[in-house]
Amino acid sequence: MVFIFGVNFLEGALVNRSLRSFYGIGPKVCEGLMARFHIHKTARIRDLSDKQINNMAGELSTMTLENDLRRQVQDNIKRLRDMGSYRGRRHAMGLPVRGQRTRTQILTARKLNRVERKT
Amino acid sequence: MASLACPRCLRRSLQDLETTATAIRPQRAAFSTSPSLSANPPKKKAVVAKPSTRQGSALRLTKNTRATNTRPPAVGERKELRKKVVLSNTNALEVLGLNDLSKENLSSDALHALEAKVMGFGDTSVDRLRALKAFKPTQGWNLFRRPASLVRKETTHLLGDIEWVEAGQGSRTVRKVLYGERGSGKSVLQLQALAMASLKGWFVIHIPEAMDLTIAHTSYQPVTTPGGPTRYAQAHFACKLLRNIRDANNHLLSNLRISGEHDIPGQLKPGASLLGLVDVGVKEPARAWPVWQILWEELTLPSAQSKGGPRPPIMFTMDGIDHIMRLSAYLNAEAQPIHAHDLLLPRHFIELLSGRETLPNGGMVLGAVSESNRAASHTLDHALARNEAIQNELTPPAWDPWVKYDKNVQDAMEGVGVQRLQGLSKEEARGIMEYYARSGLIRKAVTSGLISEAWTLAGGGIIGEIEKGTVKARV
């Protein structure tokens, strides 16, 4: 088990997959991170050197991830709402924000567009 | 035949009626006067529900479940099976009089006489080639009793090159790229070159798939030189390569001693054997690249200067070099793709191939590229066409000013010899097909008609296709 950014990862887990389990790290950010520390595509957690793990942990701690990122997103929506902007109102109503049609196909908007956005 | 009807009243005979009635009516007394209604009416048959086609009341899904009485394959088991190289088939007939490639017949004249014949590999050769991973699972070794290969025109040429290098006593190097279509025998020709060089006491190095070096499936570490560009070492690959080299060249390494002064990692004394040095790299991947560098420095010491025994010529081969003639899948710290020539191990091969680095004790650098199913590298394609035209004293195709070429590849391929492998001649096709027949793989008589047919269907004697058409195909 290797402890990275508050999470224990199995030795055999892929570094790529492990990193992407954090909210705020997708394929592109992950690729950049791995390139930065010279980790190849198919590397597993056990292949990482201590130095790489420490550097990675240091880098992750400077990034806005997980709850901080979620809070940031919520704050952004809240700001729109407080200004009384159209986008803020649409978020509050759980409707599409960017001019999409509302007759059909607004399941994603209903799920995501809240002032207190969950995911 | 008498009619059954009564001739007077034109009615049918009673007897006949009685007899037929019994079959269709319920049984009752023939002359009873009681009305038939007073009798109990014949029981109606109970209505039986028609059985439905579907058995059972619920939908059975168990039929769809996969049988789980077998254990799932272990990690790496399937890959191992896929990559397994089988070199013997006990069901194949043993070919009588099959000679081995040996030191005795390794001269151009002797081998020239053996052209279009199949020669086996001795046990030692097989062990060394296997250690180098020179046999590939896609080749048909598993069909025959023991590994053997056809001596073709190109094999003799290669031996001629080897002899030419040896005659130069260290001052000569052959740098060559073999190319040709799929199944034309490039890899096997490389294998023959390795076998011949090994028999002649050369140091042999082989990278069976250049792709493994560039698809970012093995670790890489930046190596910075002050003021110079960043290059990348591949520790785990170097470690594996050192192991292959150690197994294949054990007899040479144990006799050669470290001669120069090096910052040797581990507990090695200055006069230790090179085998001990290689072992350090094999045990620890982190030290593999420095060990490779020291090993190379030692091997390329001019024999006159080395205190640790005369250094042998080197045969360095790589298969699928198209992959190291383009950007690799590795990324640098800025997430930009790294050129394959900036990876140290491929770079080393390229330096040798291009002649920028020399082999003071002589040797041969041999690459192979397929013309089908390969990594796109149009600069390499153009360079191959150009070099071949120059070799044949034809006008070389010009570099198109509107196409962006890879400068690294252009420079690397400048002045490299190329050889395009084509189909076998009819005599060579006869040689290999007779060998198939003697191994019991062709039942028909090998006539010139059959040979011509196989040769033509194989696109003009492409050896892989001949094998596919005559031996592997089951109609």
C-alpha cells in the first residue's frame, strides 16, 4: 500500500488510474503529471521510486483538488446566483444554462445544475 | 374381384359394415334391443391442456451462465502462452543428412556450395539464439523436428560481409538495413547473421522488437549532461537486454577482463571478468545503464590496448527499426513527445548504424524493417529508396521541398547500406519444399509443377507465403 494525497493505493494499481481517481485529475492533467515525473504509461504504483512519490505528493498538494475544487465550483455558481445573472437563475432552476433547448433532453442539466452542486 | 355390395338392393354388405364399424365405433353388443341412449354415454376424453413449448414457469437464465469450473488464467499466463517459442515438433520426421551450420562450413565458398539447401542450427547456436530472443513465435519453428533454415543467396552475401570485416582486422564495419515485404525472411536472415557471427566468435547483441523501446511500456529516466540536451535512459529494458547478452555471450564474457579504470558500481575489482560486470547490471536495473556504458567502453577498446584479452568484433542487430525512426510515445517534462533518437539505447544503435560511432574491433550493425504493417516514418521510406538507388547507381529520388522530413532520420540514414529482400529463386524454393517433404509436412511428390505453383502463389517466392501455402494451409 502506498499513501498518496491521503489515499492508500494498492501496489499493483496503475499509476494512471490511481491519479485519475482524484476529483480534478482527468486524462490530460494525469498525462502532464506523469510526464513531469517521468512515469511511463503502464507504470504501477510499486514501480515508483520514493523520490517520485514525494515529488508527486508535493505537486498534488499545490493543486486544487477534491473538496477544494468542489467548493470552488460551488462558489462560482453561487456568485452567478448572487449577481442575479441569467446563468445563476438557470442554475437555481436546474435548467440548461447555455441556451440549449428544454423541450427534451435536459436530464444532465436537471442532475447537475444546482446552486449547491454535488458533483 | 367380387364386389362387396349386395347386388339386389345395391347396399353394402352388412358384414363389411360390422367389421369396419368395430374399428370406429365404441364396442357394444351386436343384437341388443335396448336403446343406446339408456346406456351410460361414453366418457368424454378429459381435455388435456396442450403442453406449452416453454418448460417451467420462470425464465431460466442459468443456461446462459458461463461454466466456472475452470480457474481464471493467472497474471501474465496468457501473454506467456502467446509469446512462447516452440522449437521442436516430435511428430515431424527427422530429416536425415541435415547438416548444421558449423565453423567448418562457414566460409563463403563452402556456404556458396550449400546455397538452396537447408542447414540446421547446432545445440549451442540454438541456446544462444534463444537467449537473444532471436526466434519469434510467429515463425514456423514449431512445425519441424529441430530448428533449421534455408541458405539463400543473401545469407552467403552476409557471410561475405562478415569475412570482409574479419579480413580488415578491426578497421571495417558493415552498416546495413534489410527491408522487404512481410514474410520475406528479414528476421530469419538477421538470425542467420547472429548464428554465423556467434560461431565465428563475435560478440552478439540483438533487440528483437524495437517497438518495445518506444511505446512507453518500460521505465525511463532523464540523463542530463551539463550544457547538453536531455537524453533518456531505459533502465529496465537495459537490464533485460544485459541478461540476454550475458546468456548468449557467456563464453566470451567470462574470458574477457576489465581493462580500463572505471567508476564501477558494486564490489568489482579492476581485473574482474566482464561477466561479473554484466551481472551487476542484471541484478539491479538502476545500474543497468551505467553498466551498459562501461561494457561498451570495454568491448570497443582496441585489442592492442586492452589488457584484458583481445576484444571480439561485435554484431549488433535490431528488428523493426521503423519504430526508432520517429517520435516515441514517451513524454518529456513539458509533456511533449520525445524523439526516439533521444532515448539512449536506440540512440546508441543509431550512432553505430550511421557510423558516427565506430567499432574499433570491427563488426556489423544490422537493422530490419518490414514494408507492411509498420510505424509510419516517411523519412525512413524515402531514405531507403534513396540509398538503394545510390547503391544501384541510379538517380536517387530528390527530397521533396514541400514535405517536412525528420532531420534526425535523414542524418542517421545518410550512407547506410540497404538491402531489399525479395522472393526466393526457383532453386531455393525447391530446396525449402523438399525439406518440407522430408519433414513429412508435404505428402505429395515435390515436382517442378508444384514448386512453380507454390512459388507463383507466394507472390514470386516470398518464403513466408510459401510456408503458409504449402505447410500451414489445411484445405
